[in-house]
Amino acid sequence: MYRLYYSPGACSLAAHIILEELGLPFELELRSALKGSGTQTPEYLSVNPKGRVPALQSSSGDIGGVGGVLTELPAILFFLAVRHPEGHLLPCEPGAQARCIEWLNWLSGTVHTLAYGQIWRPQRVLDDPSCFPDVVAMGIKNVERDYAFIEHQLRTLPDTESFTIVHPVLLVFWLWGKCIGLDMSKKYPMWAHTMSLVIERPAVRRALATEGIDLGLFT
């Protein structure tokens, strides 16, 4: 049994989708400052001292470490794929596996932490509120640069229909692009096509429904 600490529509959605995809028994525990059960409570900090989501806890101890808790989205996705190879969510060939890790590291470290951090958390960049609009504007430029790169990379992939641990993360960033007002379908048609295949998967639809995310956002 796994327990996933999550916030609706956050990057934890990707881990939620993979748990659904694998058909594993799991529980969800909401941790969202917007919904009254935040990530900075003493209770949650005892689980994940970083005070972020996602965090994955295993009752069987197969993760290892104190409390059987794993944090950081790339690590969680990689663990689930390797621990449950029957899901075929990670390629068998080492080079292709490395490409998946390359995608996850860049999406997490550059697109999420840097670009979206500038947009949604400018106070982490500068402590002068008068500078926040400039930080946000730079964040939007960085997102558009990174999204153009994603579109280009998807166009060059030999196989865009195999579902891996990378696809749910791309889905999260697709949603975030819509949230900041980007015309995702018009600007990124290959990405739009890829996401149209992803959201047809029953596991993806179950996770989206559970988190209250409207499928209309993908049109």
C-alpha cells in the first residue's frame, strides 16, 4: 500500500497518474495550502521536512529509509517504474532509460523550479516586491522558451505514442501553460497531439477526475 501526499493540479498529479496506471493500491492525502491542509504543518514536516509535494510513503518498506518515504517527483516516478516493471513505463534499453531521466531532470530543475518559480514564487528570487513584475515577466519568457524546446523535441522523437513516466509530467506542464494563459493547442501542435493520446488513457482520466481537473482544459 502506498500513500501519496498531493495537491490538486500540482506536479504530484504525475505520480498520481502513474499509481493509477500501475493499478496499485494507494491512498491520497491532500496537502494544499489553498484547501486548509498545508505542507508546513508539524505533522506533514515530520513526513517530508522539505515541506513540498509530492511525497510517497510505502507501508511495505520497499522504498527504504526512515518511514519509507520518498520525495522529489523524478525519484518517485523512477522508483515506481523500476519497482513495478510489469507496467512497462520505463524503456528497457539503458540509453532510452537515460533519456527519460534526462527529461525528468530538466523538466523538474529548469522548467518547474526556475521558470515557474519565477512566475509563482518571485519572492524566492528577490525580496523586493517592486521587482516582482519583472521577475514574473522573465519567468513567462523562460516558460515560452522551454515550451518551444519541448515542442521541437516531441517532433524529433521516433516514437511519440509509447507511454512512459515522462508523459504525465508533460501533462502537468501542459495544464500549467493553460493556467498562465498560453494558447497551448495553437502554439504547440505536436505537444497537443501527444496530450490528446495521453488523456484517452483510463488511468489518466481517473486521476484527473479525482483531482477535479476539467478535461475541457485539453481542448
